[in-house]
Amino acid sequence: MQLGVRRMYKWDRQIKIEDFVFPFGKLDTENDWVKLAGLVPWDKAEELYAARFVNNGHPAHPARVALGALIIKQRLKCSDEWTVKHVSENPYLQFFLGMTEYSNCCPFGASTMVEFRKRFSEDDLATILEMTIPKPKPPNDEDPPNQGTLIVDATCCPADIAYPQDINLLDEARRKLEKIIDEVCETDELQKPRTYRRKARKDYLKLAKSKKRTGKQVRSAIKKQLQYIRRDIEYIVGFVQEGAKLTQKQKDLLNILTTLYEQQRIMFETRSHSIAQRIVNISQPHVRPIVRGKAKAKTEFGAKLHISLVDGYARMERISFEAFNEAEDFFRIVGRYQQHYGRYPARVLADKLYRNRDTLAFCKENEIHLTGPPLGRPPKDRELTRLAKRQEYTDLCERNAVEGAFGTGKTAYGLGRIAAHLKETSICVIGIALLVMNLEKRLRSLLRYFWWRWFSALSPLIQQTS
């Protein structure tokens, strides 16, 4: 059904609003979606998108449809199903997707949105994001050697998962192992072993429903669940040794559950609460705890995002589900700034984590001002100390721009809760959110420029009248 519907549509990557066929009148050329369509680098997106396909199957959707659908979803803050509904009802969204005429049907389904997210990698999104930033003016001989302000910071984009507790993870792992045992026994007609699932569930609920938990009660409950899980894993290993075949999905799940069991066993025996590459969610095993030290939540669970901000436009520097020190990217970020603008920044606004001997020596050698006082004893001159503190306070105030960008991204563009389940789709959602933020800023800049031109044209008439 989907293939038959797609043949009714025509797309044009370079379509103009005047050429869009709408049976109920003309569309407004000042609509935000019309202006936004002129800011997205469709040609570059098509080049990156086409490189992922080979000419041996049914034609794929154009890149403008794929990228445009993801932008629409992120900008409207809606689900995949509602994105399809909005596109089928709104002619401006259909023009944004490159359709040449209005139709009451959407050219793709809700399930296709997942495939769209898989087809844009982190490097592709970083390249497209770079194209949305206005090109700088070429440097002149009269310009200072260093110019501009670079702001860098990192945050966590939390995944949409329940807060991980050891006892809850173990109970879920045990139930999934019991399901694998049931499926294997049913498929190979084997006798089901005794798993004590009712007793195990009762032991779990005894702790889960208690309002007050002591450390002794928690350790006792975890020990019992570990024993149940070990027994279930041994049953499955015995089935495989006897010739039972597991599906690929069962094999992948068994690997995750076995790793989770080993991690929980080691933490139980060593009485610790942290371990390398700790699994905090079974359905999303790539999610890791990210310690941020914030007042609201000291530890968040999701991807760590490192960005740089220049003139309000964001660049995606690094995304990783593993914790990393953002100061490691300092030299690469400053070097890329120098390649892009032809000079080093005059100032780099960052928190104390970026201040180490290597970065301070690099900034001193290249005459770059880094937020904070220099190393060593403070100067004896009180006036210099006062000026340094005032400059540091000014830098901290201006550095709030990146905190504002994070706040806007989390409240308005979906960075506060990543609902995608796969690792690659989660990265795509984060990249699309940054892309929409840059496009919105360019849209506001166009609006300010329009009003400036309008007031400039009216000012002589107002002076003559007065």
C-alpha cells in the first residue's frame, strides 16, 4: 500500500513557493516554513544522503523528505504519528518537504521515520550543521591577529528511561531469562526446569514495596536475585550444549543479561556502586551514567554532548554515551575555529575544567584569553587584581549564553528527554535538535534584518512629517 501511494507524489529540491500547486488559493510567502526551507542546505544533505545507497532496489525517499520530516518533528515537538498527520494536513509542511502540489496524504508512514533517523550519521549531521552557520568575512591585514569569542561547554542529554536501581534491573533480567527458557523449551519440546519464579518475584516485591529499606535488606534481596539469575543462565547454557538453537535476538539479549549479571555480581562482592561500562537499562544497553554534579541530579543517564558556540550558533563537537573529559577536545575545537575563521579567537569562555597547564600554556603562546586568573600568585597591585576579577565576572556572564542554549534545547527542542531507543537514532535526534536551533536563530536574524530595513525606509518620511 505504501509503495502504491508514493508514485502519486512529485518532489523538487529547488521548488519555489510560487510553483506549489494549492487548489484553495495562494500560499503566504512570508510563512516561517517557507523561509525556513530557504535556509536548509538541501543539496549538501542530498549528497550525504545519496552516498548511503546503492542502485539495486526500490527508489528511496529524497533527502529533503527525510531531513525535512525530522526537522518538522523536532520543531513541532510531536511524535512520529503526529508528524505524519501534520504533513497530510498542512500545505506549508508539504512545500517544506519539496512536494510540488498539495495532497491530503503523507508520502511516508510513521514507521519510516525510524529509518530516516538511521540514515543520518553523526558526521553527516555535523557537516549539515556547519552549513547552517553564516560564513565569516575574510580577514584583512588591518584586523587584529585574534578576533571573536568562542564558548565551549558540555551537558548530558538524558534518555527516556526509568531511574536505574540494582534490584529492579535484576528482577527485569530474571524475567527475561525465564522468557528465553520458556521459548526454548516450547520450540525444542524440552521439559521446563524449575526456576522458582513465583518465589523470586515474591522476594523482589518484599523489598520493592517496603517504604524503608536497610542496607542489610537490600544486600539480601540482591543476593537472592543473583542466585536466581545464575541458575537461569546455567539452564540456558545447558540447553545450548544439548543442541538447542537460539535466535539472534535471544543471543543478543543473553549477552546483555550475562554482562549485567557479571557487573552486579562484582559490585555486590566488592561492595561498590560503580563499574566500567555499567549497564543501566536492558532495552538500551548503550546508555551510561554521566556524573554532572548539578543540584537537580548529580548523575544523569544518556549521551554526553559537547558543543561550541560562536555568535549564538552551535557546533556539535562530540557526542558519546561514555563519560569523557571535555578538556580533551579543547585543542581540536580551537584549531577548527582557526581553520574556519582564519585566526584564533581572542577569548575562550569556559569553566574551570578546561583550565590546565597545557591549555593555559597554549593560550598564552597564541595570545588567547581563557576565562579565569593566570596560574601562580596574584599580582601585588590591587588595581590589577580588581580588573582581573571584573574581567572574570564579565566572562562568566557572557558564558551563560551556552547555558541558555542548553536550556532552550532541553525545554523547546527535545534535548531534555531523548525518546529514541537505538544508539544511532539517539545521536540523530540530538543533531537534529541543534540543527533546528541554528535554523531558528537564522530565521530570527532574517526577521530583525527585515524590520531594520523597514524602519530605515520609513525614518526619512517620519522626519519629513515631523
